[in-house]
Amino acid sequence: MNWRLGSLYNERVLPRMVDAMCANAEMLPWREKAISGLEGVIVEIGFGSGANASVYPAEVTRVFAVEPSQQALRLAEPKLAAERTARSAAGVEYPMIEQVGLTGESLPLGTNSCDGALSTFTLCTIPDVVAALHELRRVIKPGGRFHFLEHGLSPDAPIAKWQRRLDPLQGALAGGCHLTREMPELLEAAGFQIESLTSRYARGPKPWTWFSIGKAINPS
Ligand SMILES: C[S@@+](CC[C@H](N)C(=O)[O-])C[C@H]1O[C@@H](n2cnc3c(N)ncnc32)[C@H](O)[C@@H]1O
């Protein structure tokens, strides 16, 4: 792919593909489970096309959205507007949502400024995931929680072998997404304490569907 085609693909085509694949009804129960329990002010890294718009708990008051793709943010607008209208009709508050930055590696937020954080299918894509996790620890208050729903490296050797083989192609076609990241290990290495974790295959081809869903505490 030449440079212009590559950037057209990443800016125009990829956000629509991600929206179609990730923001579907089948993923909603996973998303609901991942987000449940968050409250107050949260930062969501890789906000994307607003796939979590319909599942923010009523206790979440404000969402700092971090997302580099303007196309994805445009796709989010009608979903957020529809959900805001529906909740308002039901007399339920909807969080204030504002874009605050482009990348998880550099959050324009103060230290200890968030009650919690959220990432759904984003840690796989962030180029410097270690830096992003350290940024999350900086902005989450001590005792606050990072909720995550991610795909990653399977514990089954034959599947993991395929994931390693497919990783370069996945990266090229899916905006830098990796199939081989070990999410719980990355979180612990960054100093988070895993409070709850469920890992299992979702429906679909196994190299893409080893999902980890959980909550990790920022101890300090
Ligand atoms: C697979 S999509 C997931 C989107 C959304 N969170 C969801 O659950 O559907 C990965 C997202 O991460 C975003 N992204 C890429 N690089 C990033 C970075 N350095 N920091 C934060 N987000 C990033 C992409 O633009 C994309 O929206």
C-alpha cells in the first residue's frame, strides 16, 4: 500500500470496519459486564465510534474520551445523541462526554483526576501500551479501578502459534492491532492489581477471540 492509500484506508475505511465488527449487538453483553461498576469521572482510551454509548452506568457522570480517529468520533455522534435523548425521556442522567486527547500514551489530564478508566479492545492497538498503562495509573485516583475488555494471546500453544504468524498481517490491516499481547501480565507489570478477571474464547475464530474481561485496581 502506498502512503496515500494507506492513510485513506486508516482514516476512512478502518473506522467503519471497526464500527461494524466491534459495535454490534452480540458484543453488548460483554461491554455491559466490562463497564458495570464504574462511577463518577472516567477516562476511556480508544473511545472509537462510541460502541459503549448505550452501556455507561447511570453512576458515571463524565467521560473523558481519548481517540485519535476523527472519523470514528464522527461515527459516535449520532449514537451518543440517540442515547442521550432516550435516557432523558426516561428521566435518567447521561454522562457529559468530551474528547480530551488523541493518544493513551499522553493524557492531558491531571494526576489523580479520574475515579476510574475504561478500555475496550484498545490495549491491543496502542503502539506504546506500557506508556499508556502508566498514564492511566497516573490519572486514576489511588484505589480507583481500570475496567477492561480486550482480546489477547491465547494460552493454547497451537492458537498462540497462529496468532504470532498472523500478527504482522493483523497489524497492517487493522490499524496496528496485535493478536499477541498478554493483557493481565501487562497490567500487572504496570503496577495494577487485578481484582477480577475472566478469560475465555468468544464466538468466532480463536486467534481473534481470546477475550479478557476484568477490573484492576490502581494501588497508589
Ligand atoms: C479496535 S478499536 C476499539 C474501539 C472501541 N474502544 C470499541 O470498543 O469498539 C481501537 C481504537 O483505538 C484507537 N487508537 C489507536 N491508537 C491509539 C492510541 N495511541 N491511543 C488511544 N487510542 C488509540 C483507534 O483509533 C480505535 O478507535
